[in-house]
Amino acid sequence: MIIVREIAKSFGKVRAVRGVSLELAAGQIAGLLGPNGAGKTTTIRIITGYLPADRGDVSIAGYDTRREAMRARRLVGYLPESAPLYPEMTARAYLDHRGKLFSLERRRRTRAVEEVLERCRVGELASRRIGALSKGYRQRVGLAAALLHDPPVLILDEPTNGLDPNQIREARTLIRELAAERTMLLCSHILPEIERTCDRVIIMAGGRICADGTPESLTGAGGAPRRYAMEVRSNPSAGAGYTIGRLSGIAGVARIEATGEQPSDAAGGWTRLRVEGEPGAGDLREALAGAAADAGLFVRELRPERETLEEVFVRVVESGGGGNA
Amino acid sequence: MRGAWAIATREMGSLLRLPVGWVVIALFAFLSAVLFVNGTLTPGQPATMRYFFASASWLMLGVAPAVSMRLLSEELRSGTIEPLRTAPISDAAVVWGKYLGGVLFLGLMLVPTLVLPIVLWGVSDPKPDPGPVIAGYLSLMLVGMLYLAVGLLASALTSSQTLAFLGALMFLVLMMVLTGTVSQAEATPQWMARALAALSVQARARDMAKGVIDTGAVAFFLAGSAWFVLLATAALQSRRWR
């Protein structure tokens, strides 16, 4: 549905986007993550046709956003960051105006306006000036405007920006509902939001895509674990260093360390450890349990730990983005 | 075209929802009434509105940039330009729609002044000739349209309404000085004086205020307006590449 090929964009000497490529299939909901200045908003602006790319192409449902701009734009519903609206207009009048810009015929426009007002739960405040609405309601009006012409593609830039926790939950539910029938690209700083909402995560840094996959594949939930939490007991006088020394040297283990927080019965010889496996080492639980038994250590807990999306994000961003992962 | 019309009606509606719109209408109506009472409604004077139209075209110098200053600057400042330019509508339609909205507002602004020729009709004997009055209103509208187009260009160049207003005002005053004072100065070479005089807005407005509708003058105002609207479109398009 959305095909982006090798797009690049510079502002003066700043290279905001450097050769980004991605494809979103129909019905897919993808989250675009990245630190400030990663190039997310520029990428989104190029996809929506607001900015032209210096090089590369974007097509929406087969329509090139440069050569067939008007056709491509009709297929996209776009909520820009901070939902810019006309404060002097009422929500209903604004949506009606947007309907005119999308050439919706009067009867269809009136019906569409009422439908999106209802769907985005703005109905009761539809006759109030947008400038008098709370940020949360303004965000909803922006979302309603993006949905008005029933586009098959939705692009939302920070849709929960400035919302309170209740509103965020409502917005997330609405986005999930909308995603059932649309292709969606969602840009956000809020990682749990992306993790809960999207079935694909794209991480950008330095104008490039650094990681691209399902939340499970990125956090390692689908394959062999990379990290383990372990609680073992040794001689109380020996200490954590002794325990770590006895477990070191297992094939596939990259690092073992005592965690910052130790169990309440640490005085009895119990140590809480974090074990990190080498990439591709497979499941190390059996090896760890075996090595502990051989060393005379008693194990009361050994479980794999899933990397959070936040940790993946930090790791990927810090590693600096060396092209599409 | 439908998109441009939608933008024009929204713009006109917004100007009427904002205090600035009503302030401009009220100020123009008040100053017009002052000019009318002082210059036209004088016992013993012929029943003509020539003085009023000539002076009111000077008022347009400040009023038109005040109307145009927010047309694009406000969209650029508030970010509403983004949803506008990602809608299926061309940049040219956006700019023409904005311009048309401003022109509609100018037309509306002139409506309260229609009471002035009615008053003149009521109090004068012999009655005033309607031809020069119609020509005068046409000249006011054409002058306003040209100044509005200049203001629209200024508005496309900056996201600050104040800068857009001052930029347009300074350009119009500079043009007035060049085409008026400088073109008449003895030190100005003949060819330059002729070229500058040919660009004079005030001279054409004065002629039309006398009741002379010269198609050349009408073409001058319309072509000049279109030229500045096209420049505003180019200025808006160039923002995509910055």
C-alpha cells in the first residue's frame, strides 16, 4: 500500500533523511520510532507529499506522490504533530471545510462529518469553537479530519501528544479499531504505545532506518532468549564474586553480573544474577542449571528475561544506525 | 476550483469571526464617513464623490495589507498549512482561494460606505450622476485588489503577520513615492519618469474617480493583481524546497 524507495532529504547542510526505504502492506499497522531529529517527521512529510524528497520515490496504492499527487493525497488521512486546526472555527465547520477540500459531495459530506464526530467522540462539543477545546479534544478533531474522507491509509504523527492517561487509552483503542480496516503508519515517542498498538516497529536514528521488525522479533520474544535472571545460593562467606566465577566460562555466555537489587535473604548466601548470552547461543537455561549443579550451587530461580522495546530502542539508537536492519 | 472556493469562503468567514475583521470594517467605515463629511458634504460644492474616492484609495494603502497580512502568514505560523497542503488541492488553488477570500472581504468592507452616495442623493440638488459613483467604487475595488495581492505576496514570504503587514505597506509606499514624487522630479531622466508614471496606481485611481473607466486601467489593475498572486504562489511553492 505504501512503498518508499531510497528517499533522502537535506535542509541546508543537515541531512535529515538518508536513503530510507520501506514497504507497508495493506492492513499493516507500523510504528515509527526514533529520538528527536531522527528524521521521522521529515519521512512522514515526504510520504504525505508535504515535502518533496531530494531523491527517491514514494507511492501510495500505486500512485506516485509527485507525479500523481492529487490521487495519492485522496488516499491518505494525515494527522500532523500537534494537530494544527483553525481555532476560530467550530469542530463541525472545520470538518465540513475539510470535506469540501476533498471534494465530498454535500450529502456525503454531512453524513461523513457526523460519523467521524461520533467515532472520535467529539459530538457533544462539535458546535464549540476549536480554540475553546482542550488539547485532547483538539487532537480528536484532528483525527476526525484525517478520517473524514474514509482513507485506506492513515498517517498519524504523535497522535497521543498532550493527552492524559485516560485519553491515551481511549486514543489507543480508537487507533486499534481504525487499524482493523486500514494501513497505518504511526509516529510516536511513547514506546509502550507503539508496542501495544503496532504489529511492526521501525526505528530511525540519524536519518536512517536502524531496525525494522515485529515487536516480538525486535525484543527477542519470538526466538531464544538473550538474557536470564537467576537466583543462586553459595557459601554465605564466599560472596557474589565466587558465584559469578563458578558460572563463568559456560559456552555461549557473554556476561554474568550481580543485579543492583539483591534478595532480602542475601545474607544467607543468595545472589541475584543477570546472565547475558552471546547472539545465536540458543537457550542457555540447561547449561546454566547444569553448571550451577556441578559447582555445588543451589538454584531457586532461572528464567529468561525479555528485552523491552525501550531497551531495544536505546541499544539500536546508540549503535548509530548502520542501515536497514 | 471547488477547493479554491472552499478556501475563499472559509477565509472570509474566519475574518468575520475574528475581531481584526470587524475592526478593519469599522475603521474603514468611520474614516470613509469622515472623508465624506469633510470633503464631499460641503454646502455649495457640486454633488460629486470624486474627493471621497480619491482619498479612500489612500485608505486602502493601510487597509488592504491589514486584511492580507494573515492570509498565509497565519497558516505558516500555526502549522495549518500542513493539513492544507496535504489535501488534494494545488498550491495555486490555495493561493487563489486565499486571495479570493480577501477580495470578498474587501467587497463586504465597502458595503457600509454605500450609505454615503445615498445620503448625497438625498441632500443634493441637482442629484449626483450615478456613473462616476459606480466608476469610483470600481476603482476602489481594483486598487484594493492590487494592494491585497501585494500583501498576499508579503504574507507568503513570512510567518509573521506584523512583518507581512509592514513589508506590504513599505513596498506600496515606496512604489507610490517612485511613481509619484520621483517620476515628477526634474532630475529624473525622461524615460524613467515615463516608465514610473506608467506604473502609477494613484493616477489611474484619480482618473477613475472622475468617472472615466479606461479599459487599459482596468487591465493594469487586474494584470498587476494576477502577477502578484502568481508570485505569491511561487513563494509558497519554494517553501517546499527550503
